[in-house]
Amino acid sequence: MAHKLGHETTISIGSNQLKLSRDITVNQGGSEVDVTSRNSGGVKQVVLGLKDLSISFQAIYDASDSAITALQGSYDDGKPVSVTLSDPTLDYNGSWVCTQFNVNEPIDGVVTVDVTLKPTVGTSS
């Protein structure tokens, strides 16, 4: 079995690799649709409804980094950005919108941003 280490994963915003990123998390979930009936034997039964997908990560803040400014712009104006995540098994590439862009300013540490991306429709920049 081939293993891929976390530090080998890359994330690019447009054509700019975000080299200042830290931990990246791909969040997969979905809504539950209740299909319980009188034939369920007294047990609640569900099926997977709409799937929910997001990518969240932390990055060191650098106002001159093109990927950081594109993410902030996506949050500010709601426009999609093109995202490429180098995952060997699943396809997370395409148009995404930044739904969270939180700036962390610790008194004894480097300024970072926490970013959440969700898939969207439309043309990405």
C-alpha cells in the first residue's frame, strides 16, 4: 500500500500554490433523510440525502501572497476561485467559494488565517 504523507499534499488557488498552508482537512458529510416506516421494526432508518463537502485549512498570513489575496477576495466579494488539492484518490478540483476567512493574531505568535472553502457554481477566477 502506497502512503502519502500530509506534508506532500499541496493546495493551489488558481495557478498559485499556497505554500504557507498548514493542516488541511477535507470535510465530508451529508444530510440524513428519514425513511422510517411501520415496517422498520421500531428502528429509525435513514438514507444519505445531499452530500456536504468543504476544505478547511490554516495558513500563515502574508498580504503579498497571491493565493491569500485571492481567498480574501473570494470571501469579500463572494466570487469563486479555482482550487486544486493534490489528493491521489478523490477529485477536489474546481470552483469553490471562501465561506470563512478568519484572521488570528496571537500576542506570541505569527498571524494566521483559518479558511473554509465550499464547492460552488460559476466561473472561477
